[in-house]
Amino acid sequence: MSEIIDNRARRIRTLKEIIRHLHAGQPPEEVKDRLRQVVQETDYSEIVAMEQELMAEGMPVEEVQSMCDLHSQVTREVLVPPPAAPVPPGHPVDTFRRENQALGGVVLKMRRAMARLDGLPDDAPAPDDLMFEWRQAFNELMDIEKHYQRKEHTFFSAMERHGITGPSKVMWGKDDEVRGLLKELARALGQRDATAGEWKLVAVTVADAALSAVEEMIYKEENILLPMCQDAFTEEDWAEIWAASPRYGWCLVEPAEGYRPAATQTPALPSGAIMLPTGNLTLEQLTALFSTLPLDLTFVDADDRVRFFSEGPQRIFARSRAVIGRKVQHCHPPRSVGVVDRILSDFREGRQNVAEFWIQFQNRFVHIRYFAVRDAAGEYLGTLEVTQDLTRLRELEGERRLLEYDAPPAGVTA
């Protein structure tokens, strides 16, 4: 047993050394040759351990993220994927695999449409049916956002509970890169009346990069993420992921029937009133009150852990209950963690009490404010995030002084 452990530790050390040479600028082909000579085979756990150790030793997550596709390319020839562990139909892993198969099919469809351009003269107009096929496949591919959101908000939460933090940070950053490339492709495909030569340029410079990034992420999920999660997660983890998944939606395919997690015992909720300085409410009333507010609330405690969020019927940004107890820094993509840390530091040290942002999001004007929460003595208790869709309010003009309902409640006819 000790020999097996020593061999594994040696392979990880060797991987780190070779990857450091890659980061230092050594050509990938030279690194591949050396890797083949000194490492006959490795598995996903050693790749993960190598990247996590590099970050623990001070390598910025952004650098690991920027190079992880090269990591994948140079280690692919020595990586021995574990046999796919069987799961029942409808299990979160089964759904993820089926979605990846569907995404791979859409990528292939787009590449075939792109290939049809090669036989056309550069100055010829691109046929309408070809462009329709290309854009239709792209619209299907954009369903990938549901796949990524489920991964980021359910799988990553469970990984972090098991101490696996490096891969989730890197993979979330790579997801954002895919999103950026797909946005560029969307802008390119929004053109009209381009010649076949111009569309060939789009295929080479924009579409190929986006599709390659999607394919690379599929490979990482199938050969690293899912095997790692299957080894680490408990049945309770999978039950939580299964229960939280529907709020993010499904990518191209619906879950199969079959998997149902075992029922778990939940403690009885306390009965009676909750006494507050300005009145009292039952738990049912308090829950309904938070669910009725026309804005979204999230509270992060003094230790930077998410402790509460409101569950309104039309949340602007999706939340999974898996975020409860999670470090708020782990709930954001790596590129925005610096801003989060700055706000929390300013609030904690008393330099600021409010941070305010407004953005355009899915054709809505969204107002986001962060408030420092303090006790009567001014001690910092945490941070409250308040998010509100102000699109309709910005359009109001004049006055309304008479009672006038905008619409009857759902299910009620006028």
C-alpha cells in the first residue's frame, strides 16, 4: 500500500514539475514528449491534485485557468479515464451525460453547416437554407447555459463541502470563457447579407473557437468532473442536487425516469410566534412575507457565509439552497471575487455602508445594492444584498391617484 501511495505522490510531483515548465513557456510538444517518458499513465484524481497543489503553493487561479486547456491537451495521452460508473436513469450524472451527448450532436451539426461553406466561391451569397441550419443549431447550443448553471450552483457546492475547491474555481472560469465566445458568435451570426467568404472567416475565427471550447468542457466534465463527483459525493449530496436541479432547467434533453433519492428526515419547524422588537409573526407569515417582497434578498454573515435568501416567485438570479453555509466568494465566478472581497472588507472595517450597481440583464434594468448590517453598537453582523427589477418603475410617468389594478391574480378571471 505504501508503494502505491509513494508512486501516486511521485506522479503528482512529476506532473507539477512538467506543468510548471509549460507555464514558463516550454512548447507543448516538448512537454508532451517528456510527460510520455516519465509518466506512463495517470488518472483524473492526480490531475486534480496537481492543479490544486499548484494553487495551494501560490499559483493564481487565473493562471491555472488560462492554461488548463493546455494541461488537458498534454495530459490527455497519459490519462486513463475510469470506466463510467453506472447510475440509474434520471440520476444527476445520467442527465449530465445525456446532455453532453446532445451538446456534442449540436456541435457536430454546426461544424457540418460550416463545412458546407468551403465549396462556395468567396464572393457568392451564402444559401438561405445553410444559414438557417447554422443559426438553428446555434440556438440549440445556447441551451448550454442551463447545464452550466446547474453545475456551478449544485455540483460545485457539494464539491466544496468535500474540500474540493480548486477544480470548481477553474471550471467556473472556463465556463465564463465559453459564454464569452458564444456571445461573440451570436453577434457574428446576427449579420445579414454577408458573402460566403465573410462567413468562412466567421467559421474560422469565431465559430471554431467557440465550438472547440464547448467540446473541451464536455471532455473535462466526462473524464474529470463526473468521475470525481461520483467518488466523493454521498447519497445525501446527490439527493440535494436532484432536488435543486429543476429550478435551473434542462439542456436539450429531459431527465429520464427512474432515480428517486431516499426520503430524508427533516426536523419539525418550531411552532408559535417569533417575537421581534416591532411585533410578532408566525413562521408561516414570515416566510410568506419574504416570498412576497418585490425584490430578492440574500444575507451573508460576518464570516462571509451565505445564511439566508428570499424565495420569491420571479427571482432575478437563480439561487439553490445548497448555497446556505457556503462562502460567498465561492458563489461568484473567479473574475468577480476581487470586487466581492473589496465590498466585504470595506463594510467590515467601517469604511463604507452601501455599494450600488445597476445592469442590463435579459432585457431588464436590474438594480443591485449591498448594505452593511450592524448591531446597535455598530458591530458588523454581515452584508445584505438587495436585487430589484426596476424596468417597469423606470417607465412610470405622471401620477396614479385612483385605485386601478394592473391585472387579476393568477387563476382569477376579471
